[in-house]
Amino acid sequence: MIRNMFPSAFFALALLLTPARANAQSDNNAARGIITNQLEAFIARDFDLAYSFASDNIKGIFPTVEQFMAMVEGGYLPVLRPGNYAFGNTDNLSEGRIKQDLLIRAPDGSDWTAIYYMQRQPDGSWKIDAVNLRKGAAGMT
């Protein structure tokens, strides 16, 4: 009798977890979309649009597009002018927080890992809340 309960229990658990997995995947895709949109805005030199993807926390530290871009130009050139890039690991840190690795080839041919911290906004959208940049590809940094 107990043996027959396990398949039912696993099936019920799978049904409970499926919406959570689907929501996490949807959130991860949305976060990646925001990162891609910001990178494309940087490439197009549309800095107002690039700034629009920053969280309120970032905008509080850099309240103008000019201040934001001075920070980006001063320390994030691989993000500002990416060559090739590809998404790496994604971690769902907590409700409303995602950590997304991005592998970047800089204009000079060097490899970098940008670690994006994404934050869900009250309206359900995602914004970039922080970026840590490390020289080297993921796993080598």
C-alpha cells in the first residue's frame, strides 16, 4: 500500500512545483531581455534608453543620465561596448531578485564576466540593480 502512494505523491509534488518553475523561467527570460535591451541601447548610443533599465537604487546613486554614463564609461567598458556576449548561469536568489552571469568579449578581445543583479519592480517589471565586472570568463575569474 505504501509503495503505491509514492508515485501519487511525486506526481502531486511535480504538479505543485511546475508553476513555480514556469514562473522562474519566465522571470529569468524577462531579466535576460532587460539586460539585452540595455546592451543594445549602449551599442546604439541611446544612453537615455540604457538608463531607463536601471533600478531606482541605481538612479538614486546616479540621478542623471550623464552621471550614470560617466560611471559606465569609467569602469564598465566591456558592458558599454560589448563584442560577442552570451548568457551564463542564472540564480534565483530570493523573491524578486535574480543573479545573471553574462560572458562578454570586450573590444580589445579580452574576456569578462558581468554579474547582473536584477530586481523585480512593484509593477512586475525587472530592472538592473547592480553589475559586478570581473576579468576572465566564468569559472576562470
